[in-house]
Amino acid sequence: MDYAEQEEQLRRYRIIGGCGAAVVALIDLFAIYSERGSNAGKLALALFALALASSVYYLPFYLNLTTETEKRLRWAVKFRWIVSAFVLLAGAPFIVRAADRGVMWLALFGTALSVAATNVLVRQLIKRRGHERAFDFVPAIYLVSDVAIALFWTWWKIGSITFLSLALQWALLSFSLTSRPGRAVWERARRRVVIFVFAAVAAFVLALVAEGDRSAFAACAGLFACLGTTEVLAAFTFNWHGRTLARVADEIATFTGETRDQVCCQLLSANRTLAENWRRERPSSPEEAAAWYRRNARLYIYDLANFHLYGKHIRFTLDLMKLARGRVLDFGAGTGDLALELARRGHEVVHFDVDGEARLFASWRARRAGLRNIEFHTDRRRIRGLFETIYALDVLEHLVDPEEALRFLVERLAPHGLLILTAPFGSTEAHPMHFSHALDVRRFLREHGLRDAKGRLRWIGSAMARRRHVLIYRRDG
């Protein structure tokens, strides 16, 4: 993966998405300010508008930069449970001051019940027909449900014209991000025509309901600003991911001799196959574990490539690359994405991992790129010298004896050097090969003269880098 290109794409996304989300927020806030109503009601709508603008900015990146297309449906189901709870909790205080409390209670519980019933229906349909076929009807079901709820609130004069606009914006945002984008140009064009026709009808409904309300124009403008920004960002991320996936698949296909389609199928299935292989063999000793990883190294090429395509992981890797100084050791480097990129950026790099096809793939990529400032080792005893930066990402949990590996890393860290590692100990359904260890990594590092440096690195932007299992420690001189 070319991380220089990923960095440029991320920069463009931030500019386009930030400007678009800001426009959506400003228009909606102006509409809220312009309409008549209580300050408490306006405050609630303002919070809704800001949450919507944040979703417009973040969700295309989160949902489209992944090979897991079913992630969109899982998100739609999960988020509606959150919305259902939010409606009950946020709406209850307004009932106390409402003129007709019976109608308010009916609206709140009716909304929560409708969201819950729709979610149950959708989950049953997904189970029976599968995720791929679910894309043909689930987005439409949610769109109809969301619009019906918004119209119900407006019909009973509970929600204002701005509330109706925000609810319709949310419905269109959800439909745009969960519907199938289409492979052919005409399929994508047809989908956008349908969405914008629906938006035009929604704007017409807003105008009828408004009856001359001065906030109507801003409400309609907010509707189209939200939809336009969402579609632009969705198209941007869809094309971004498509280009990256094609290049990654072509590179693996050149190395393995497979076709691009075969590689893409392996990208999706490798993690499941690895989990099944581990459960079947259950290696327990260091020798057995090392042998297992050598036998399954080909599958790790696909699994790691798929993992590195996630938008969240791209941001995480770019953030951690900024910490590199001087000579670098990438311990458990796998297919070498991080090590190769740091070598391209001028660092002297040592790639260390068990012998197997994943390491051979990394070495092949280095030769292909003409990189002469990177070494490859499979035996720790052959690694010489100290390192100003050491990475040990997603490796300690795979080791039978992580303490021994940590001791080696600490010994190789130069004065004022930085050790960046992850320690998500404990097996999961998707990753049974993660060992459960009682080792307190933080305490071990402190006892060996390292201090926590993560607290001072406030600029780290990715959520993954801020997670508890991501550790950044520095050795004093």
C-alpha cells in the first residue's frame, strides 16, 4: 500500500468533508435560530443538527473504506437501537412542560417501538436472505420507517418544520450510506437520481407543511446540503477504496500467480479460515505456534492486506509513522506495510518476523521497489545494534512467551528511544489465536526504566491510537 497516496487522499477527504459538514451545520443552525419556539427546544434541535453534521463527515469514511459491505447493515441496525434509547431519554424532560402530555408520551414510545420493531424485522430478513440480498430492501425499509416517524411528529404538531427537515436529512443520509452503490456507472447514476427525486419530494412536503414559515427555505437548503455532501463523500470514499483495493489485489496476484478475483475472495475469507485452522490444531508451545504461523503464512498475506484496507487502520498507521525517528525495528512486521513505507521515507529499517510466505512477500516488495535501506531477519540473534524507534504492533498477543520478547525489545531500545506496541491479550471469536496472558506490560516496562510517553502525544488523531491497549513508552537517556 502506498501510504503517501493514502495520506493525500485523507487530507482531501478532511478538506471536502470538513467544509461540507460545516455548511450543513450552519444552514441547519440558521434554520433553528429563525424558527419560533422555546430556547430548550432550540437547544435540543441544535444538538441534533451538530450530531447530524458530524455523522455526515465521519460515516462515509467509516462505512466505505472496508471490504466488509455488510458493515453498513450492522451499523444501521445498531445505530437505530441507540436512536431509540436517545429519543426516550432526551424527550422525557420535555414532557413535563408539554401542554398535552398524553400525545408526547404516545409520540416517544411510538417512536421507540417503531424503531425496535423495524430493527427486529430487518434482522430476521437478513438472517433468512443473507447480507447481499438484504441490500435490495433494507435501506428502503429504513427510509420508509424514518420518514413515517418524522411525518407522525409533524402531523401531531410535536415537531417543528426544522425538526422535520433534520429527520428527513437523517433518513436520506442513512439511505445513501446503506444502499448498494452499484458497480456500473449507469447503476450509480440511477441510484442518485432516485435519491435526489425523493429529496425534491421531501422539500416539497416541507414547503407545504411550513405554510410561509420563514425557516422553510433554510430547512429545504439544509436537506439538499446534507444529501449533496453525503453523496460527494460517499463517491469519494468508494472510489478511494476501489483504487486501493485494486492495487493491493494486483500486487498480491503478481506475487502468488492468482487472478485479481481470486485474491479478492481470499481477502474476505482469510480471517475465518485462519480461525478455523487454529481451533483445529490448537498449538500451545512456542515451537508449535511458530510452525503453525509458517504453514499459514499465505493466509496471513490476505488477512493482513484486508485489515490494512480499513479506513480506521490507515489513519492509525499514518499517525504512528509520524513517531518514527532514526533507525527503526519493526518486530512482527508481517507483510511489511509499515516497514516498507518507513524505508521509503528514508529510515534505516529492520524487518523481523517468522520465516514464511508473508516475510517472503515483504522481501519481494522491497526488491521490487528498489529499497536498499531495509534488512530482513527471522532470527533475533542476527539483529545488531540499537534502535531509536521500535514497533511491535499486533504481535505480542500471538506469542506464547511475550515477556521474553518484551525483554529483547527493551534491550534493543536506544537511549531516548521510543517503543510503540499493542497488547490486546485474550482470544475472541474472530481471533482465537490471541493468547490470554496475565502479564502487566505497563508495569514490566516501568520496571525496566521506560516511562509512558503517550500522554504527551495529544496530536494523535485516530481513535485506534488512543485505545488503552496501544502503548507508547520512552527510554530516558
